[in-house]
Amino acid sequence: MQKYFIQTKPFVLPTTDNKLIEEHFGKVSIDVGDYSFAHMIAPPHWSEPYQTPEFDEITYIISGRKKFEVDGNEIILSKGESICVKKSARVRYSNPFDEKCEYVSVCIPAFTMERVKREL
């Protein structure tokens, strides 16, 4: 059994909002373990619906800024900052700013559409 995995072609998740999601490790790319690691770029003025995920999500900002609305609290992170949003928190992610936001996220257990629990 191989004891390591090298990812050279991450899976690009299709989106309809111009957000780039490259999953390097996770359920839709290389299914190793029950976690996911993704590189993302949120375009200016991007947002997604509220969700109450069944996973912890750690986000590290590479460039730009990202807005987090967590259980009624508004948090804005910038380059070099990180956050861990615990599972079952009601959260909304957005980039209401005029510049793109580049970041990486780790989800434990792994992100899946069934676990994200997005509101309609």
C-alpha cells in the first residue's frame, strides 16, 4: 500500500458564481481519509447562502479579504489570518469587497454536498 499521495491535478468543482474551487484532497478528488483540502478564489462581490455544515472548516487567507457571518457575528479576515468555524455553526461566507480573495480551506470531516446543509 502506498504511504503518500502527490496531487498534481486538483479536481476543479463546477460553479455558477465564478468562484474557483480546486479540491486537492477530499471526497471528490483523491478520496484519502475523511477530510478535504481546497484552494479557492472568490471573485469580488461573491457570496453564498447560509449553511449549517456537519464539519469543522479551517480557512487561511492568502490574499484579499473574506467576510464570515457566524451565528450572528460578523468577522472579516485579511491576508495571513485564519479561522476555524466549528460544525453546526450557522455560517455565511462572502467577499463583498472590490478585490478577489484567495484562500485555502480544510474541512474535517470532508466537505460533501450532503454535509454542507446549505439553506435555499
